[in-house]
Amino acid sequence: MQWEIVIGLEVHAQLSTHSKIFSGASTAYGAPPNTQACVIDLALPGVLPVLNKGAVERAIKFGLSVGAKINSPSIFARKNYFYPDLPKGYQISQYELPVVQGGTITIQIDGAEKTIHLTRAHLEEDAGKSLHEDFHGMSGIDLNRAGTPLLEIVSEPDMRSSAEAVSYAKTLHALVRWIGICDGNMQEGSFRCDANVSVRPRGTEKLGTRCEIKNLNSFRFLEKAIDYEARRQIEILEDGGAIRQETRLYDANKDETRTMRTKEDANDYRYFPDPDLLPVEISASWIEQVKSALPELPQARRDRYVAEFGLSAYDAAVLTASRETADYFEAVVKQLPAQAKLCANWIMGDINGQLNKEGIDISACPVNPPQLAALLTRIGDGTISGKAAKTVFESLWNGELDKNVDAIIAAKGLKQISDDSAIEKIVDQVLAANAQQVADYRAGKEKAFNSLVGQIMKATQGKANPAQVNAILKKKLDE
Amino acid sequence: MFNASLKQLSIQLAGKKISSTELTSEFLQRIQQLNPEYNAFITVNEELSLAQARAADQMIAAGQASPLTGIPIAQKDIFCAKGWLTTCGSKMLSNFVSPYDAGVIERFNQAGAVNIGKTNMDEFAMGSSNETSYYGPVKNPWDHAAVPGGSSGGAACAVAARLACAATGTDTGGSIRQPAALCGISGIKPTYGLVSRYGMIAFASSLDQGGPMAKSAEDLALLLNVMVGFDPRDSTSLQREAEDYARDLQKPLAGLRIGLPKEYFAAGMSNDVASAIEKALDEYRKLGAQTVEISLPNAPLAIPVYYVLAPAEASSNLSRFDGVRYGHRAESYSDLADMYRKSRAQGFGPEVKRRILIGTYVLSHGYYDAYYIKAQKLRRLIAQDFADAYRQCDIIMGPTTPTVAFNLGEKSGDPIQMYLSDIYTSAANLTGMPAMSIPVGFGDKNRPIGLHIIGNYFKEAQMLNVAHQYQLATDWHNQSPV
């Protein structure tokens, strides 16, 4: 039987507010345990939550970016359960009327676009951390993270492969960073995925029983966990078994998922509107204000790059993978508007390649947009060859000669020979010395042409302008 | 000195006829002498109180006094006060010394008032007799066999027995007004949102409201002037222009329309209460007011609605008491679940457990719509009844309680009977309207009777005026059991 995998993702994006969602304590990462937990985070008797407007604003920002409905009023609800790192014995979250309702995300998959629908995105507070090591039979509780604002973004079960899920997660990751609501740091847990996975016979409508895989904190784990889980479910079904609805945990070391809790021991969270927080009224003018401050979104930029610069959809997608990359591209292309493809190729190739190799972000790229533009200008005006440009790029990267492109070209003697008469002279010399190959070419052996070009380039130490060499050589041979 | 009103003491302090240190010492001495019998206070801290008294005397000497400067006020043990044991009447918090001040405590401190001690109360404010307190019951100063009412029973007793000049209370279903009535003092629950709930240990967040308890309406006005005020740390706190609650005290009552809900004058009210209320209404008619019969058809639903919503919120509010970070933790346990189970089983008394169970039940999957949602809808209907009634009258009156104080132990085995103590009072919590009780005489066994005055939203000044005019014409409020 042919199986179809059905995936929906729940992503927890930590919002980039300086203070917590219901208290004034700092959200900075990595402080010593419990130094960023105030009386409210500790849930002392009598304390009350006060909503951080910045968190709501970020949720609105997200909602507008995905074309969602912004609910007003929006309601905070209590999700009741006991756990030592949940100080109040309930998590303040949203149940009915989340800030963000609906919306879509467009992903690129196999060169085509696909629309993933969002169910909702709601605000909630993070829990603290339980530390089970180092306490000799006891557990330690660190409440620094308790009360950190999260936006839980829930998708519809619209994805059909781990590749689509990864593409969706990456697109979402880029978007939240793009609009500045989340730093996207997956190691620090700022962007965490839960995947709902089920399978069904291809061609059928009814969704299979799903399992939720918790806390996937890298795109690679997301992919591997989904692949493993889908295989597991298919095997069970093909053996005549049934899937049990449950929450599973992905073990990266063993590359497998295993049961965390079954539906039977699932909590009844007893959601009800939090009486300590009033319904949040989100006025049209507030929405308008947030909208006017939104940057141009990735999708809009992609479309513009195709229309304005004639780039392929693929190139446009790569360049808009992050706002920093797109901004970099725009800064370069501004100086070479006629050479957008050349700019794109260099950023996607040499720049990205070198950044990846050294593991640094484009915001810290040693070659800045004006420097790259200066380099590309020299290719465009024929001063240097594409090959020589690589050498110049390397020097720029290494910070030689104050990163002055012209100084580097001069110092390294990389200037192309673009003088027709100079090239003609060398061509004549090479033709005279290679009579056999000239004869071969004239006898129809096209290959001989390349060999002659090679000789000419060798004679000029690679500095002759290849286009001119080709033209002159062809002219002379065809005379 | 201890029989003087807050107003009188305030004048004497400001005129340096007495010092706060003297006054505070006198009350501390009375507490030391009489509290073993009354059990009105859970915690007394002479050192902290006297330090505040000395500071108040300095404020007065420096000419920085305000009406409450130097006045000893008893604080209900539901308000967190920095450096004070704050138990909420529970074993669960029997070791909790608050590291911070409640909004209300801060306001009293800023005014230079003296915290004379933390008063006894029903555990987590759940009760109408003060019998659910982990620290034992409080006695009614008028009759030591009777309950003082609850949950602010210690506060009412402290004021009636002259152990404090005034006291704070909190009122979720009648917890200020019912004990005020049973102890023969005055108490007001302001409009929901006027008094900060920050640092006031939550019972039912949408119903809880702090308020003052004192010997007279005039004193209540002075106390409200300090207690009311916007607190940005409480999202339900209302941002309104400050008002002087004493401004209308002297207004004549001619033309006042008093609404008498027929549902509150029906079966259930005892004869002694009925006749005292009738006499009080006669007094109002003499003062120029007229009475009109009104109807609050959904009023009888207030108790069932209240006993769905209050436990629902309480079950969640009390989840933080888990023995993990503070409060009682069982000495031995096998694992995490066992620690929770034992700590909470040991830390909470039976009434609190009963309400957590009710609340958990009504919020459970499959019951939520039938109980919680339904109760919320009825809550709106009850509010609508009052809105309609206020088209026919300016203020509503009735009995605060159906009977005078019952005996200690009389109802403690019968929760339903106990819950009916709040039959007239809980509607004001459900609607958020201000309501108060003032003493209007004595009934069976010479136990006090309270008149319930319910006002429209933010009509506290008018209610205090109505109460004060009655107190100018009568002297029930000046009667003392000691």
C-alpha cells in the first residue's frame, strides 16, 4: 500500500521582549539559576500578572505577516496542571480567542510553492526548568525561564513529508527573525518545534491517529524524527496494528521516538479565562500602527526580486532566507542595478560558501556590500576576469590592503589585458607556433580552438580578457 | 482612648494630645490581655508595631501627618506585609513570612498608619464563622458562645472588642459585611477594582475585594480614602480620579429612594432581624427617605452561582500552594506526586479541600459548560436585575444576614447551612457593586443585627452618607461589648 504522511507543526517562538510576559523580570539567557525570578515568577501568595504589551505587539506583528485575523478581544486562560517548574500550578496561555487566528505561510518545495495554513498563534508563558542532576536524589528548579513570553504557532496538518515540514519550519524561523519578534536561537530554545505526525493510505481523506513528537530543537532532528515516526506508524499498520494516540519524545542519540505519555494519562487542563487578566482589546489603530512599522516581508521581496531584477524564484528564495542576506543583496545590487544576477551569484556562492565554512552570520561578514560591489564593478567593466576576482575576494576576506579592491588588483597584478592590439600580437605569436592545431581547427576539429585559447591564456598568465581572446582568435582563424 | 472613634483619635494625634506610641502601646496591651480569650489575632509583633508608631510620631512632629498617621489598624492575615508572618489562616502558610507588602499595606504605610497585628480569619477566607481557621475560632465579643462571622471574623472581633481602632477585611461573598453585622460594627466592600488586590492572597479573583471595617461610617470614609487607589500591579485595578469619600457625609437624605428587594424580605429571615430592619427603615423614613419595593428576580440564584464560580477560581488560585517553593511541605514522601498529595492533604483544612474539589469538578472537561459557563451567564442576569432596580431607586437595603450570630459549632458540620449565611451578600460580589453593613440593633440573645446597604457602582460616598446620617440619628454603632 502507498502511504501518505500528514504533518502539522506546533512551534514555540520565544518573543524578544526584554522583560517577561507577566512580570518585570529580565528574559536574558544564561543567568545563574533563579536570579531572574521575581516574586511574580515565584508565584508568591498574593502576586498578580500584568500583561507585557510588547508581547501582544509581537503577536500582532506575526499575525499581520501571515495575513491572519487579529482577535479583539483576545482572552488569556489558565491551563491547570501540577509540575514543580510551573510555580502557579497553572500556565497562563490562551484557549478561546487567541491573538492570531488563521493565516498562511508559503513554502518552497522542489522548486514549487506550497501554501501551509495556520490554525492560530497564541501567547503564553514558558515554564521554568527542572534540573535532575547534581542534587543527589532531589531535583533543582530554575525559574529564570518561568514567565518568558512565547508565541505558539499552530499549523494545520498541511504538510506531506519531512522535507515540507522542514521547509515550513525554516520559512517560519526566517519570518519570525525577519520581523524581529524572536531571535531564533535554537540552541537556547528560542525556537522549538513539536510535530504531529500521522499516516493514511494515499488517496484517502480521513486522518490517521496522530502522535505528537515533543521538543525538536533542530531542523535535522525535526526531519529525522518525522521520518522515523512515519516509518514506525506504517510498520505498525502494515502489521495489522493500530496507532495509539500519544506524546512521544525524540531521542537524537538513538534516532528514534519513544512514548512519553499516552492519551489515557493526559491531563484535563481545566482551561478557564484568567480572572486576573482582563480581555485584551486590540484596537484598529493599534493594528494600523504595528502594520505601518512592519518591514517589507520575505514573500514581497521575493516577488520583487523576480519582477525587478529578473532573478529566478529559487535565487529570490535563497536571497530572502534571512533579512540580513536580503539587505546585503540590496545594498550590493543598488550599486550594480544592471548586474543583479552577478550580485546574486556571488552572494549565494562565494559569500554564503565562505560564511558557512567559517560558521559566521552574514551580519558579521568581513566583506561588506560596498566592497563586494567594488569587486563586481571591476568584473563588469572588464578590469579583471572572473577567475582573478576570486583571488581579490580572498584578499578582501582576509583584510589585505585595507580591503581596497583596486589596490589589491594592482598589487597582485590581476588587471586583465583588454587592449585589442596587445592581444592580437600574442594571438599571432601563438598561431605561428601552433600550425598543427590551426590546421586541425580548420579541418573541423573544434577542440583545437580550446587548446589555442589555453595557449594564449598561458602566454598572458591568465590576464587576457577571455571574451576578447575568443573573438580575436576566431576572427584570425576564420580569415 | 480605645473607645474613641478613628476620627477623634486622628484629631488628638494631630493635636499632639496623645502620641501614636502611647496609643499603640495601649492597644498592644489590650491585645495581650484579651486576645487569649478572643483569638482575634494570629500574629502580634510589638517591635514592628511600635517602630511604626515612633515613625508616625516623627511624621506628626514634622507636620507631615495625614488622617491615618499613627492610627493602629489591624490587618487581615490575607494581606502580605513585609517581615510579618502571613498565614491566610492556614497551616499551609503557617511558616510564610512575606518578603513584600501588599498594595493595601503600602498605602497604609505611606499614610503612617500602624499595623497593630494580623487578624484571624477563615482558612483562605473560606468560611462564614471563622471556624475554618487553622488558628482556631474567634469569639464574638457580644457573646462568647457565638461566632463572630467570617471570613474577616478576627477583624470584626478586633474592632468590636476595641483591640484595634479599625481593621481591614476582604469580601468575596460577604466576608466583610457578614462579620461586621454579627459583631455590631460597620464595614464596606467597595466597588470591585477600587482596592488593589496585589498582595491580597487570592481566594476568587473576580469576586475578592478588600475594604475597611470600623466603628462608624465616618471612620470607614477616612479608611477608604487611603485604601482606594489605582495599582498598576493589579490588572483589574481601576484607574479613576481620586475622590474624598467623606465629602457627602453631611448631606440630608430627603428624597432618597430606598429600594427594598422583595426577595430579601421573604422567608428565611428571622423575626428579630426583620423587626430591627423595619425599625431602621422607619428611621430612614423619618430622615426624609422613601422606600420602594423592588424585585431582583434572579437574586435567589446568587448562592448557587457563587458556589460554582468562587470554588472554580479558588481551585486554580490555590494550586500554587504545592510545598515546592514555600509553605508547608510534608516531612516524608516517596516521590513528587506523593509530596504534592501529602503536603496539600496536611496543609489544607476540610473546607478548603471541599472547595478545591467543587472547583475542580465544575471546571472539568464535560462539566465546564453546564456549571462554569452557565454560572457566568446567570451572573450577568443578576447584574442586569440590579441595573434595572437602580432605575427605580437610589440605593438598596435589606438585612445583611438572615439571623443573628449563630453558636460556635452550630453550623460547622453543615456546609449548606453555612453557605446560606451569604444569601444576601454574595450578589454584590457577583455584580461587583459596593455594599456595606451597619449595626441597627440587637436581636435574639442580645446579638447584633446589621443593615445591608447596596449601592450602584462607585456610589461609596453616597452609601457612606446614607449610613452616617443614620448613625447621627442613632447610637447603635457606639454600643460596645466591652
